[in-house]
Amino acid sequence: MQPVPIIDTEKENKEIVKAYRNIIKAFKRNLKPEDKKLIRKAFNMSLDAHKNMRRKSGEPYIFHPIAVAQICVEEIGLGPTSIACALLHDVVEDTEITIDVIRSTFGDKVATIIDGLTKISGVFDLQDNSIQAENFKKLLLTLSDDVRVILIKLADRLHNMRTLDSMSPKSQLKIASETQYVYAPLAHRLGLYAIKSELEDLATKYLEPENYNFVKNKLHETKSQRNRYIKHFIEPLLLDLDEEGFKYEIKGRPKSIHSILNKMKKQNVTFEEVYDLFAVRIILESESENEKSDCWAVYSIVTNHYRPNPDRLRDWVSTPKANGYESLHTTVMGPKGKWVEVQIRTRRMDEIAEKGYAAHWKYKDNTTKADVGIEEWLARVREILENTDQNALDFLDDFKMNFFADEIFVFTPKGDLRKFPANATILDFAFDIHSHLGETCIGGKVNSKLVPINHILSNGDQVEILTSGKQTPKDEWLQFVVTAKAKSKIRDWQKQLKLKAAAMGKEILERKFNQDNIPFNSETLQDIANYFNLPTITELYAQIADAKIDKTEIDVAKILEKVKQDKLEKQKELKQQKELQLDIKALSKSLPKEGVIIGEGTDLPYSFSKCCSPIPGDEIFGFITVGEGVKIHRTNCTNAISLMSNYGYRVIKAKWASQRLQKSKAFTTNIKVQGIDSVGIVSIITDTISKQLQMNMHSIHISSKNGTFEGNIELEVFDTNQLDELMSKIKASSPLIKVSREDII
């Protein structure tokens, strides 16, 4: 028998009072007297209701609602009403206090939130995670009248996960599963990235303890080495940021344990092989009108020092995520050949990234694209209450729940819940139930009211489909259905009709060919299809059958003669174009000017982009940067294509003044070598570069795995002709080697 622990009641009471005062201190602004009174009243009721209750850990239960309130104010940024509700969130479920008592003491607003929190707590009685998730969504959809219900519930779940050690192993697995399956994705939807990451890591701690501890220990072992590397990485950036007059903060952080484990599993690599174990975040103090240009200016500074991976540029500054997330992400090659993710954002963007939806309201006066995205996201259920007060979350009484940005949930006549993309119609619903129901749908009833076939469904609708045996799919249906299933079934129907029509059209056209004694083969048929600007012979048959092409006007012999003349004319034009290009090339070689000609010969400062390393002979264009003149990119540079999609007005023509510059002017480029691993293969490659062609190598990285090798070589060349010669010689040196140009190392 274990001894009964001695409880120091006086000490506990002092700690409770101290914890309560910390909540009040956590508010960055001065609380109004009525707000302090509300929070104090909620604290007193909760303290009294839970006075004889203790948690599994042995501590007084009141510490839990206090901790939840602390998370709400510090980590989510909620206001006084939410804090009062956080303090009271368990009283109805766990004590004798009823929702009516809450309503009479605190009013309808607080009572509604507490009622929602109490109902959510009863959802997870079933063992099947998928059923739990669907019930949870259904509950959010039908019962929650206030967004704060979910935000407080997330704070509640976060504290429970932080203190899960005291629970039984069975409870740990159940709660951790719920967290990973429902709560972490929900936090992600709301833009609460810090909370989402912590929930994922804590869930992994209990669901995969061995893997969790392995990665945790690895991160601990490499911490000092990682910190030294980050310090070395940011040193050159600090000088440029200071020189440009930026006010900033730089943070280096490892990726979450959950994220690293996911990468190891998906990529089938070891911990050491995960190439982006950490990220560097640059947070700028910028005025709202300068935010975007400042982020891109810092991007230029980073990529001037470190070569970016063109496939890893993520521009959420120009196009924020639906939940308001704004940031500019790039992955660059740092010292020692290590990839480093760099996140560039302003202080406002960073707070929204950490506190999500709540922080959005703090900055409501400074409207950005992110605000617009959030408004569209939330307005799918009902209009957002416009309020520029910093505590606008405390006044969202009319807001109806819809966190799943691209989803709606509707009910069948039997009450089953079905999920659809936003803007789904009656017809999408019908095809989702059964293809025959969709094919014969003529309309439906939504909440017992008759609606047409293209009626757009809303969250919570109960839907019944009406059909007719005479109905068949129509081409115009594709203009308003949104689900892949509905579109696929309609296209299948169209395809079957087209095939039937094609058989008739083929028979008609074949008779025409026979009348003129012309071979009925695929070549002549394709010529006829091209004449009518049709993509396929089948489409030609179908249009003849549908009388879209008048069969009486089809003179096969005349059409084929016209096609023949058109081909001859086109060949003549191509010959003239080639001659013109040769003239231009000859003229460009005679130009005395060297380097790159910008636009129509404008004298603008330029430099070569490191992401694609253009060399003479490449097709190029210019991209006007912020404060750094023109960056010259190859036309097939994927990084430039991404930038151009958002900043087309900053693109300018550029061309080489000559194919090859002075021989003293060498350009850096990169090649990728792959092949079967064998003795001496590296020596063959390096001899070809250094000895045979006497070219200068900057770096070489070659790795071998499962009998094959792959390597990247950075070297100097004068133009594309020399590069092509090099690659040809490497290929010729061994049949085991493949070689290609690579944008980056």
C-alpha cells in the first residue's frame, strides 16, 4: 500500500493565485474594469466547482483550466470572453453546475461557447478514428455557434497533450490518435502552425515512442554543430541586411520531430540523409506598404550568397494561403554542400503564422491579400462581422462554423454526412450517390424546397434527388459540376455518344472517298480533319454524323488538293524564316559590343542569376530586381518561370551581344553525371574535364548507392558549344555514363 502524499494546501493556494495573476499579466493591453470583473467571476466559479477535484498527476484540477486560459491569451491571442470560457470549459461536464446557471451568471454569449465545448467533449466515445473524425466534423457543422469553441478546444487539447504522461498507456494512445487525426489538421487549417507542430510532435511521442526518441536524441546530439552552422550561414547575410538598413530578427530552428520522421519515411532515408533538417527564418520590421518589396529584396540578398533550388521557391507573399499564411520560402545550397530552407516574412506575417486566425483580426485595419483570402474562406457559410477592434473575436456572435476551407458537409435524407468541395451542386451530390442517379437527375429538394439541377449546396443542407427516366446527361452539365466523379461520368457518357456517332460518320465519309476513288487511310483522313481544324479523325466522324459538317459540301479531292498546296506554302515560309535567322546570327557575330544587350540596347546594370547559370549560346531574358539591376536568366529556368508568373511586368528582353565572349571570360555552369558504379569511373570523368579539355572544376560531389552513382560537377565554360563538346566527350568515354546539364548543385 502506497503512503498517502502530504498536501500543502496553503502552498497550493498560493500557486493557484499566482497562476491566475499570470493570465492577467499575459494581456499585452490594459484590461477594462468590466473585463477584469468577468475573468475574476469565471475564475471564482471554476475554483469553487473544482475545489475537491484533482488531476491524474495529483495536482488540483483548477490548474488545468488556468493553463488552458493561459494558452488562449499567450499562444492564440484571444480576448476576455474567451479567457472566461476557458476557465469554465469543464464545469458543466464535470461538476453539478448546469448550462442554465452559466447563462444566468454570464449571459448567452458565454453559455453558448460553454455548451459547444461540453458537446464536443462527448464526441470521442467510439473507437474507430474515421468515425470519430466524421462525428467531430458533423458536430462542428451543426452545433457550434462560435469560432471560439474550437480555438478554446485546441488550447484544451494542447494542455492535455503536454500533461499526458500521467495517463494510462491506453488513454495515451487514444488521445494521441485523436490529436493526430483531428486536432493537428484543424490547427493547421486555422493557421496555428506552432500549435499544430507541437500537437503533432506530442502525438508522435506516444504513438511512435522509439522513433520519436531516436530523432529527439539525434537533434540533441547535433544541436551545437547545427548552431555553429547556422551562425556561419547567416554571417554574410547580416552584413548585407545591415548595409541595406533593414530592421530584422533571424531565427534558426530545427524542423519538428514529426516532420523529420515523415521525411525519413516518405523518402526512405536516414536521419543524416534528410537534407533540410532545419530552417532559417528572417523576420522583418516593415511598413505595410513595403512588405512585399522588402521580402523580395531580402530574397535577392540570400540568393546572391547562396544558390537557390528552383523547385523549392514558395511565394505565399504574393498569393497567401486561404487561412492567411504569408511567407516567402526558398531552399538554398549553404556551406559544405548542405541545403537550408530560408523563410522570409514580416513581423505581421510571423504573428499570423504563429497565432493564425486570431492574429488576422489584430491587423484587420491593414488589409492585405491574406485578409481577402480569409474573408472568402470564412464567408462560405455566412458574412463575417466587420469589426476593426483588436478584440473582434469576442464579438463574432453571428459567425457560423466553417473551418474546412475547400469543403462543405451536407446530409442525405437518412441523415448521413457527405463531404464535397465548395460550390458543389445538386448534380454533384447525385453522381456521388450513384452514377445512374446523376445521369437521370432533373433537380432536387434542399431542406424540403425544390431546387434546379445546378443549385449550389451549402453547409448543413439536407438533400434529396429527383429523377426522370427520360433524362440523359447534357454537355452543359460540365459547366457547373465541380467534383471529379461527376465530370468523369458525364465525359464517359459523351464519349459513348461520340463513338456511336463516329461509326455513322465514318460510313458517310468512306462512301465519299469511294466515289472519288481515293484511298481511305489514316494519312488522308488526318488531312481532312486538319482541313476542318479538328484534333482527331474520331471528332471528324462525329461532326459529320451530327451534321455540324454538311456532308453535301465534302469534296474529298478538292480538300486534299487544297491541303497539299497549304503544305507547300508552309514549307516555303519555313525556309524564308531560317534564312532570316541566319542573317540575324551573322549580324550578331559582327557586333563589336560584348556581354548582354538589354531590351533595345538600354544601358542597364545586369548580373547573371545563380539559379540557372546562363552562358553564351543560351536563350536568355532579363528580370528587373529590386535595387540590383537586371538578373539574366535562361528562358527555361524554372525559378524564373515561377517569378514571372507573378511579376510579368518585370520581364525584359535580353540577348547575347556575341555567341562567345573573350576567351578570358569564363562562366560557371553545372552538369549532372549518372551511371553504373565501377572502378575508375570518377577518374574517367575528371580526366576528360581537366586533362583532355583543360577545363577548370570548382567542385565535384559524387555519391554511390545500390550499384549506381550520381554526381554534380560545377565547372567553367566559355559557351554552350564548349559545354556540348564536354558532355559529348564524357558520354563517349564510357557507355556506363549519362550526362546532362543541371541548373544547380
